[in-house]
Amino acid sequence: MRTERVAVPVGAPIVVKVGSSSLSKPGGGVDLVAIARTVQQVCSLWDRGNPTVLVSSGAVAAGIPELDGRPTEITGLQVAAAIGQGRLMENYSRAFANEARVVGQVLLTKDILGIRNQYLHSRQALERMLELGVVPIVNENDTVAIEELKLGDNDRLAAIVSHLVGAKLLILLTDTEGLYARDPRFDADAELLGALRHNDAVLDELASGGSGPLGSGGVGTKVIAARMAAWSGIPTVIAPAKSTDATVRAANGEDVGTWVAPHSQKLASRKLWIAFGLASEGQVQVDDGAAMALTQRGSSLLVVGATSVTGNFGAGAAVEIHNLAGRLMAKGTMNVGSEVARGALGKRSNELIGWDGELIHRDNLVVLDG
């Protein structure tokens, strides 16, 4: 698999994401200097000839100054987001107007790929905005996204938006120069990782390390976003937000930040969401025969090949599929709930009543290679 950087063709869409930690003042509120710098980075891509979407966090931070300190409960965070979203957009509108650019606000939730009509309408709206020269500023709708209201979530949202608009590059602007093999806050000799494959083991290590030097969202959400984009055939560059030219350098294929190469195959939008957007509610372990059928023949998962079912869930829930060695090999949405599935273990299809024994249809199953 290639890890060499490539330039983005002129005319191809690009998605840029910037996080709260890169935009906020230490005590809350938005840093107008950081806003101006981010706007400059985005406008430089438009000037290059690449219609660009900005995915921006910062609504909660922008609303904190109007409250008595940072809220700790969900409802308080929702209020902060409701207050701050308008203020954030006001600051962006002024900054982009100084560059003769018009902006439009787009509030999304991560489940857009799970609801086909919403997915199509969102894509049409974003594409039309780019055609008209309007800069879409996308954010998670934190006022209503109760369960998902947590910093760093916009990394994954940016990957979804990249898929929506057919982007040729996802740029995640962050507080460091890119991804490091070790935490540079504690290791001055930590190596900056220049170019990686999406399934390199070092990304597994970084993803499992919890929050890190890349702001409140942590390294894990950056890795997840890069891998989501990779499955859409989109490379990712994780680059410094404080730079004034990182985005153009990334678009030119120059050596900046960390480059994560895309997968050679592309997932359809629904399977992309199943793989990375839906939270797993359980696990199904399969024997060697079923593992081979899934990976080599693209088969559906039948109960005859399952050896165990973990978790309590209903029909339609997303589950991980592990082989006998415990390796994650696939993910899909179940045709039946956990109770039915466990009760059918060890039985053949002709022994079941009112059900053909299919746990997951192949159209709802994604085989992952690491």
C-alpha cells in the first residue's frame, strides 16, 4: 500500500476540521486570533481552487463566558452550546467576510448515514453550497445530541462529511505538529510520524492510549477519523492549527504533519456508518469455517458458525465479530436479538422454528482488515 503523499487536484473538495482546544481561550471563550488563523487556512484552499468545508468545534467554549463557569452536566453543556453556536458563527462570518467569503451554518448529527433521506439531503445541500462558493461551517448539533456531546466527536463527523462531499483530502488541524510515536509533552525525543498506512499497528497503540497531546478529544478520535476516511478512499493529514500554510502544503502533497494513506477499497456509505458510526452493543465469536466464509466468500453470518454471543441487545443492534483467537474481523447489524441468538447456538437452520438462522445479512456486514 502506498504511503507517499500525493497532491490534491485543483477543483477537488477538501474538508478541514479544527477542534475546541485550538480555538478556545484557557478560561473559556473563543480566541479571535485563532479564528482568523483558521479562516486564513481555509481561504488559502479556496484560493488554490479547492472548494473547502470547515468542520469546527467550539460552540460550548464560546458559550461558557455567559455562564457561571463550565457546566459539568449534560443539560448545562447543551445550554452552553445553544448560546455559543451563534457567537461562534458570528465570529466566523466576520472573519470570512474580511476575505470576501460568504459562510453557511450546517448542524448535523452523526446518524445521517444511517437515515438514507437525511444523508442524501445533507449531501445535496453541501454540494450546492460549494458550487455557489459558500463556505459550509459544519458542527455537531450539541444542543440535541445528548449521548454524543463530548469533545473530539467532530473528528468523526469530519470524516463523515468528507464522504458526503466526495473530498480528496481530510485535514485535521490540531495543537501539535501531527501524530507522535510517544507523547511529546513527556518525551522531548518523541518521533513525529510522517506517513502511515491506515492499518499500521502504531495507530492501534495510539488509539488505545486515551486522551493525549492533541486536545480534549485525544489521539483516539483522530485515528478513528483517519480510518473512516481511509475506507472512503480519502487520505488524512493531521497538521498544526497554528500554522498559516499547513493546509496548502498538505494539499500540495508536501511534508507537513502526519499523512494517513487511504484504503485501496471504498466502503458504501451505509457500510461506512455500520463500521465506524454505530456503537457496538455486543460481540459474536465465530469458528474458523465461518471466519473464512466471511472474509473470502463474502457470505452472510449464520448461527451455525457462531460459538458465543456476548451482550444484551435487540434486533438491528451493531455487534463486533471476532474469530476464535479473539481478533476483531468484522462488524454488522443483527437480524435477531441476543436472547434469540444465544438460544440458537449449536443448532442448524433446519432445527430452528420461524427463522432461517441468518444472524447478519452480508449487506449489513463489513469485513475489516485490522
